[in-house]
Amino acid sequence: MNNTIMRTITVAATYQPLSATELIGSVTISAQPTNSGPVYFKGDDGSDVPWLPGEWHKLVSVNLAEIQLKGTPGDVVTVVGGTW
């Protein structure tokens, strides 16, 4: 069964996952252009990977619970896609 994924995540100062539970999907993740600074995603080696305001990437078949981000509290990231 395919389901649509549409979320707005408000960024915090410490790392938080894009999903509290396992959720595998193909999505476009976007750092909103109105953000006050970069959003930092936790890289596979533990490093901070900055996404600038307005930056977006399409990811295929990823577990949103394993993708973590942090940044300026109140900034926003959107996740749009589905479980197909």
C-alpha cells in the first residue's frame, strides 16, 4: 500500500529525526528559503552537512527515522513524497 508523506518539521538546536518511527519512502526534503540560517543534517560519518536556505534534495527509499537534523530553532524543513 502506498501512502503520501507530507510533513513540516520545525528545526531545533539539537539533532532530531525526521520521523519518530521507521518510515521508508521516496521524498524531497527542502530547507525553506525563509530560514534564518543553514539546517545541519547528520552525515553518515557523524559530521554536520549544511543545507542552505532554499536547498532541496530528492532521496529514494530512505528511512526518515535515520535522517537527523538541527539548526536555528524555528527554521523549517518540509518533507514531501510517498512510500512508493
